[in-house]
Amino acid sequence: MDKYKVLIGLEMHCEISETNSKVFSSASNSYSEIANTNIRPIDMAFPGTLPVLNMEAVKKSLMASIILNCQQPEHIYFERKNYYYPDLPKGYQITQETKPAPIGIYGELKYECNGEEKIARINNIHLEEDAASTDHYPSFSTIDYNRAGVPLLELVTYPDFHSADEAVSFLETMRSIYQYANISEADSKKGQIRCDVNVSIMDIDKDETLEENWGTKVEIKNVNSFGGVRDAINYEIKRQIELKEDNMYDDMEQQTRRWDEESATTIYMRSKVDAIDYKYFVEPNIPKYKLEKSLIEEVRSLIPKLASERKDTYINEYGLSNYDATILVKEKSISDYFEDTIKAGAEPKLASNWITSIILGHLNKNSLEITDLYVTPTMLKDLIDLVNTNTISSKQAKEVLYESLESNKTPTDIVKEKGMKQIGGEDEILKVVLEVLEEHPESINQYKSGRNNIVDFLVGQVMKKTRGQANPAMTMNLFIKEIEKR
Amino acid sequence: MKYMNKSIEELHELLVNKEVTSKELIEESIELSKKVQGECNAFVTILEDAKEQEVTDNLLSGIPYGIKDNYSTKGILSTGSSNTLKDYVPFFTATAIKNLEKANAVAVNKTVLDEFGMGGTGTTGHTGTVLNPWDKTRMCAGSSSGSACAVASGVYPYATGSDTGDSIRKPAAYCGIVGYKPTYGMISRYGLFAFASSLDHCGVLTRSVKDAAIVTDNMKGIDKNDMTTWDSSNINLYKSLTGNVKGKKLCYIKEICNLENYPNRSEELNNHLVNFFNVIEKVKELGIEVEEVSIDKTLLNAIPSTYVVISCAEATSNMSNLTGIVFGPREDANNYIDMIKNYRTKGFSSLIKRRFVIGSYVLQSQNKDRYFHNAQRVRRLLVDEWNKLFESYDGVILPVGSGPALKLDNSSNNLDKETQLLEEHLQVGNYGGFPSITIPDGFVSNLPVGINITGKCYDDENVLNIAYAIESTMEYKNQIAKEVNNG
Amino acid sequence: MKKFTEEMVIDYADKLLIGLTDDEVKMVLDEFEIIDKNIDIINTISDIEKVEPMTHCLDDFKYSLREDIAEESIDIDDLLSNCKETANREVKVPKVVE
């Protein structure tokens, strides 16, 4: 491994899920389990149908282009990519090629990998339409056209990644951007993200800025999860190094392979020589669209706070640790939950503690999404209030929260139902403290001889007697005062 | 023939005065359809159960018409005259036809075309050749062959057409009627089976300029289903026909229409061009200035190959949806590739298949610049030349074709090289999306010939008004085909 | 070397999923020759390569993009009414092997 440098380039396809309608079709852009329920005539390419470009899909892709620091073209064009496949009803995909320029070219994006900041260069990002999906049965296949025409963003990077870690960190950053910018749910479980990866190796002492030093590019098609990307890259690196060591690398032709999840290997598909000629030409039914500066500026002003900016706010304004802030922004839905809790009036640090310590654990344990939770940000805020006003102890609150998550009752209702309240008055607690001291007179001397932790034992006894309703901090203070009096 | 030889205005008046009913008109039109089908083979489908419509203020209400069979019509067989769609019954109607439905117009048949509009002979439709009603040994030209034949035969006052190269304007000339394609995007193409999208236009075939104006007023309009349409609500073609053309200016291109370009000209060509210049004299008498202009011959000679390259390339892509998977007579096979291949091999005529191969060749990455992009470049140069003319002139006036309808027995697409420019120059109207109208301007060998006026984009009112004035100087308005026997 | 060969024509046709008869192949070859000669004429036009290809009919067309409003799906019976083989609301095809 030390002898070689790895160059990895990515093509990341992400469906734009956050528009109402498809990109060139006015059918609903939504996920459906029932086949052929989101169809307008063009989605099945009935004769005489024409594409009509969705403004919102243009804006979303423009936003991605701006976030990736790309250059935007003067006019938007689309091109036809012609080939035959059963999932492609028109016999061509409407997409954007590099000439005329697509919605974004020559950008770059900073991302973090294992705590280090890196930069990846973007060759281009373009807007296109997704294909239909096919289901396979033993003796035939079927076609569902729901996905046909769903807007798709394809992002093409330069081969700037040197490890699977870097490639996956970049993809995670991109997914976060798509989610935070309200472009896509970017959910690979729904098939919204698909990647092609190209991998080559070169001698480590050579200059990677010179293209002639690069190795032979192997493209791996259709990797549908980030885990798959990692495994495919690592497998391919190993395979190519073995070829090198066996002096067979130079015979390897530029080729396309596919990732086979079952066998965890890449499988040869075709050589570069057999590459399909897609006969691209400009789509005549979509007139070129002048991209006004004002539109670009409008879209720029609409870019929401992305994960990194939110994280800065959490650390600098809310005083959270880098660790907690990182956890909170990892998924937009969690960060949104956190912010909604604060908006409801909760103190940020407390909200963060509750979410990172209890709620996320609950989600992980039960494989849930935060949006599935019964407990809303407002309920969480109410619970935090109950603790702040000393109505219940934080220990009680934890129990309430767990119960609420399980039973779908609001925390406030649970507290009311169980008649829970914290014994908050000093006089009430003092009574119990004195009782306990009487039962354990030896503890006074033990404390005075330096065994300070005996207090924990005493507090525990109070808790037992009050079934957890005493305020522990107050109880401890009372013990110390009382012992020192004697 | 009782009514169907009349103009739209006349029919409307009869209907309003209750001298005839919509039902009677439809019955007559269907009867005539059957007769013309027997004689000329003009229709794919005759809609025998066509329902009468209420007569309203709209001039088209209650009046029968024909639809070229490449317009999608809900619940009605729509074949594009191709075996690939010989059983296709759409569930939606083309916007232009919907607009006519809103006007209470009554469709009585679907007319034959050259398969998907590719071809100019009327011989490649899957139901057979369309014969010229003036002389059954001759072609109607195409691709709107059935529409031209039916309107000329007096089946109804108008039929829709489509025009990618000259598919409305050439058959109109061969059949002695009016053929008009308005500016690109004035009539929605939604529901028109695509041939070459950047050249395809919807339009109409009628027996008078006024009828063309009335029908187009009703077909046109911006359409949310066609991004290339534009708002033409401020254009009223019918009302703009004043006949006042004093001070207008037209030009003709000498490289195309002067006799000396054709030293070996046939008698028919000679008479056609002589007739053209006689008509020019009449045009001048209207107070229109007509001047001769010149355009680089090399550029003009590039018109036909530019057309072949662009139209074949777009067509091969446009017709990739024809696989037999979702619609069309599917073929059996063990795998989808053979299934599609069997369907396409069987379904398409030889001409189309050859054009697909050409279209595919010119789009290959190693050929694209030399063929496809160069053709697109020449397209721009030609459009620029015409637009330059439109800076000084209201329109270009030129003869259509090299004479009357060609004989069917030598209708091959390999036309005489010398007259190719005369045959193909109307394609420039499609390159630039220009409004372009053909009207009958005389007879050669007892057969009708036509003249064309083409103007600048969005200037349809002016172009039609000029055509209207010129039409009034001649006696061919509203003529019905009379079979002639030239022996 | 000949610029156009029968093999080429057959290969192109094959990629378009159409079969050609021998006569059709010959006709295509003849048509290629004619087009090629005409393209040679185009190439004599000076500075042709500097002209921007005209990709659309109306070059200076100004328009608004479609508003993002979803329209109701077409009824499944309509969608499949012309399809010869269906299964569970879907279009059935011979087994697709990747």
C-alpha cells in the first residue's frame, strides 16, 4: 500500500425529492409503494407528449450549484442522451452535458475527514430526469413508471480522493448539504442516492497533478449505499494492487465494472472500447432559458443555514461542546428537532443533553427516525420546565420521558396521572434527614474521620424513603450541615 | 355536392339561419369521405358516429373537418400512418384539436400521411398511396396528403396538417388549395406525433386564405403542455384580412425562380415559372412592390442536405419511444431487445428505417460536428439571410415546386438535381419558424400549381393579408378538384 | 478506404434496434454518398465553424418556466389500455438481464 497512491473520483446521483412535481412532467414527485400512481402521459412517452421544465427543480439545482461554488451558465440548455433500455420510455434521457454548460461547472467543496479539512474539486453538477424502475420475477420483468421523470442531480468530482474514508466523508457532507438546503431527503433506503466510483492507482513518488502519471481508470457503476462505496473502493484498490504486484496492471484496459453486494466484489461489465455512443444533442423542445443574475441572487439568498453553520452557532452561541454539536447536526431532522425545542423556549444546553443522552439512544435502540417520535419538541420543553421549577427531579424526568416514548402519553400527563412531584421544601426533607441520621448514628463519626462518601449512602436512604421525590442536591447539603452541627 | 364545397362563412350563415343543420353537414361529409376513400384512399379512419354540435357564434361550430392522423385523438385510432401504431387508441387529445372541439367543430375523419410525416409523396402510409383528385396517376405530395386530397375534393372546408419541411404547403399546391403553417409555437404541438421537433409545425389546409385564418385563430394559443408556444391573444388573423396592401414590399430570389437557372427545363417547369412571373405582375397591380434579390448559391444549395441531416437526426431520437412495450402491436421474443427489434423492423417502412440510420450516423460523436452541427450552422446562416430580407420586405414570394403534381410512377425521392432547389426551398420556412402560406396560382398541364409567401416570425397577420389580396386577383379561391384526363 | 461500408450500416441499424434488408443497406449507402457530397459543399462555406449551431426554431425565445404544481395521475386503465401485457398495474416485458 505504501508504494501506491490511490485516486478516486465520484459521480453522485441524488434525486431532488423536495419539489411537488417532476422535472419535465407535472406528475407528482412523491414516493409511492403502489406502481404507476404518479404518471402524466410523458412519463410513459406516449406519442405527442412534450417536456415542460419545472421552475422549482431549476431553483433547487441552482442552489446546489451555488453551494458547490460552481460557475453558472448564461443560458440553461438540456440535451438528449439516446439509448435503449426498458426503464427509459422515451428512448432517451433528458440531461445536461458539458457543452453547452450545465447548471454548474468547476466548483469546489470543503469537507472534513477524520478531523482534517479537505477540499474536493467539482467538475460539474447537472440536472436530469430519473428512469423508471423495473421489478424482476423468475420468468419476466415489470416496469413501474413512478420514478420516470423524477428530478435528479448528478455531481461529478475530479479524482481528488485518496481513500475510501475521504470519498465517504465527502458523500456524507453532500448528503447533509442536500438535506439542509431542502433539496432532497437524500435517503439511500428510498433509492434516492446512487453513486458511480472511479478508482485508479499510481506510484506514490509520482506527481499526481500530471494526468499522464495517473493509472488506468476503472469505473464502478451503481453503488447504492455509502457502505457499498467504501467496500467497493477498498476491494478495487486491493484488486488493482494485486495486479500491479503480479505485473499485470499494464495489461488492464480502461473498463466499467459493477459492485456486487452479495459477493462483495466488483464484476467486469465492459471495456472502454465498447462504450456506448449516446448521440447527445440539444433538446429542441426546451428553449434555451436565460439565467438572469437576479434569479441567481434570489436563490443565493434562499440558501438555508447548512450543517457547518448550525454547528458554529451551537458551539459559539449556545456553548455546546464540539462533540455534542457534531452529533446534533449530523442529521438535519435531529438538528431541526433541537432547534424547535429551543424555539419552544428550552435552554439550549439542557435541550442538547436530553436529546443526545436519551432521545438519540432511544432512536438507535429501536431503529426509529426522530420524525417518528411521539414526543414533540414542545413536550420536551415542558418536561425540562418541570425539572427547572423543581416540580420533579431530573431522575423522575428521565423515567417520565422513557415512559412517554413508550406509551405515547405526554410527559405532563404522566406527571399528573402519577401524582408525581418532587419533595422540594427544606422542612420536609430535613425531617427525613434527621430520621435517617437517627437510624445510622455511626455515620456521623465515619464522616468526621474523612469518609465523605458516606453522605452518598445517606442520600440514597432518603431517596428510598421518599421514592425518589427528594431533591438530591438539597438533601446532601442538609446532611452536611446537620453532621457538622454535631 | 350540396354544401361541402362552400366556405366556412357561407356554411356558418346557413347554419345560423337554420337552412341546414350540423347533422346534415356531417352526413354529407361522411358520405363524401366514403366516396373519396374509394377513389383516392385519403383516410385512415372515417368517424361514422361523429356527433352534431351546437351552432354558436363561433364560425367553426357545427361544421365538419378532417384531422391528419398524426394528431392524438382521445378514443379514436391515431396511427401516424404507421404499422408501429396501427392499433393505437390514445387517451388524450392534442391541444390544437381540443381547441377546435371547444369551437364546436366536428371531426369526421382521420387523414392519411406519409408515415409519421417523413416523406413528400403520399405513398408511404401504412394504408397505401393517396391519389391526387385532379389526376389519379399523380401524387398529392405529402406528408399531409390525405388532408390535401380531402379538402380539394370538397369533403369539408378544412383539415389540419403538419409541416416539417413543406408537408402542408407542397400538397396544397399539388391539390390546388391553400396551405398555411403559422409561426413556430403559435399552435401547440402537444399531441402531434413528433417527427423533427425543431422543425415541426401544426397548420391547416383550406380552400381560401380567409378559411385558413378562421381555423388558425381557433387552433392557436399558448399551451402549458408545450414550452415553445407563445401568447398570441393579440393576433386575430380573420380580422386582419383587409385586403389593403398598398405600399407592401415583396421579393423573390432569382437563384431559385429565374428561368435561366434551368437551361434544360421541361415544358411544365417552363410554364410554371412563366405563370409565376405573370402572377408577379398581378401582384404589382395591387400596389405591392416586388423586387428581385440574390442569395449566395452555395448557401441555397445546402438547403436540402441541411434538412436531411437535422430532420433525420431528430427523428431517430423522437421515434425511439416506438418499442411496442407500452403501445403498438407488440412482437413476441425471449428478450426485450429482440422484441423491440422485431417490432421496429416490421412496423417501419423502408424509407423511415433508412433515414433513422442516416440520423444516427450524423449524431455519432466522431461525425457530429461535420454533419449535424454544420447543418445547424447552415440553418442559422439561411435564417439570417431570410431575416435580412425581412428587414426590407414584408415577405418572400416564390413558386412552389417545379410544376404540377408529379406522376406516381416516378415518385422516387431522388429528384432531378437541377430542380432540387425549387422543390426544397420551402424548408427555410421551417428553419426559421416563419409564417408561410401557399395559395393556388394557376394551371400547368390542366393541373393546379401554387405560389408561396413567407414572412417574418410573429408577422402572420401581415403575411395572410398579403396572401388574401393576391388570392383576390385570381379565380382559384374555393376551387374543387375536377378530375382531368391528360391522356 | 471506403468511407461507408455495409458493415457500418448494419451496425448502426442494429444499435437502433432495426433490421435492414440487403437492398435497404445498399440504398442507405447510396444516400450516404449524396449527403456526404453535400456536406462537402457546406464545408466550403468560409468560417462555417465560427457560426453558432442553431438548435431551436425560435432562437431568441423568452418564456416562463412551469410553476411547480403537481397534476393528478392518469388513471391506470388509461395508461395500460394500449399495452399488450401487464402484471399488477405494471407493464410486463421479457426478463431483463443486467
